[in-house]
Amino acid sequence: MNSPLWSEWWVWMCAALLLGILEVLVPAFVFLGFALGAAMMAVLLAFDVLALNMAWSVLLFAVMSLIAYVILRRIFGMKRGQVKVWDRDINDN
């Protein structure tokens, strides 16, 4: 139990949960990528796939978060050239 906190899987899973909750409370579509990156780090650490120092752990977390964010934007973001057109006003009866 002398391992540092960044190498514990449950710490990364708690961070993923907190970032997911933050995404629900502040819908900015940014925190979800970070939450997925932290969840992937938790899975990698839980199955003893890697054991890194803090700098490499944070770098891997940042890279996985960026990849998750790009994939989410590609799937759920507005398509190129797509414009939101309003055809009805909320004040019209």
C-alpha cells in the first residue's frame, strides 16, 4: 500500500466520476473527454497493464483525453457546413 495515489486505479475512477458529474452540471462538452481519459487510465491500472511515474501518467491521461474528445466531437459535433436554422419562434402562438 505504499504506492503513490496516481498509480491507484480507484483514484482515476473517482476522478472520472467527478468529471462526469461536472459535465452534467456544466454542459460544456469538454469534461466528458477528460472523464473518459480518466476512466481509461483506471482500466489500464486496474488490470496492471502499466506502471508509470507521475509525469508519464499525466501525459498518457492527457493524450487519452484528447483522443476521446476528438472522437466525441466527430460523432456528436455539428457536421461541416451544417447550420442550425430556426423555423419557429418560441414567442409565436
